[in-house]
Amino acid sequence: MREPQSLEAILLSAADRISGQSNLMARHAPRQEGFGRYHPHLGGRPYMLSPGT
């Protein structure tokens, strides 16, 4: 794939990456505080803080 060539394309590309990363983390995060499941694209296990912290 080629790199974005306009500011709008760069912003949309970044938003798409963040959205995908957020979705992947949400699927592997634990329901309670602590570490979630490992995923190679995350480079580790997502950590969840307790609500209100």
C-alpha cells in the first residue's frame, strides 16, 4: 500500500488505525482489573484499571 498523500488522507488513516487498535484492545481486555489475553498485534496483554481510578 502507498502512503497517504494529503492531510485528509493522513488523518483518516490515523483514525482508522486508532479505531482498529481500540477494537482489538477491547476484545482482549479483561472484564475485571488486571491483564487480558495476549495478542501478537498488541505486543502483549492489555491492562484494565478498575472504574473510577
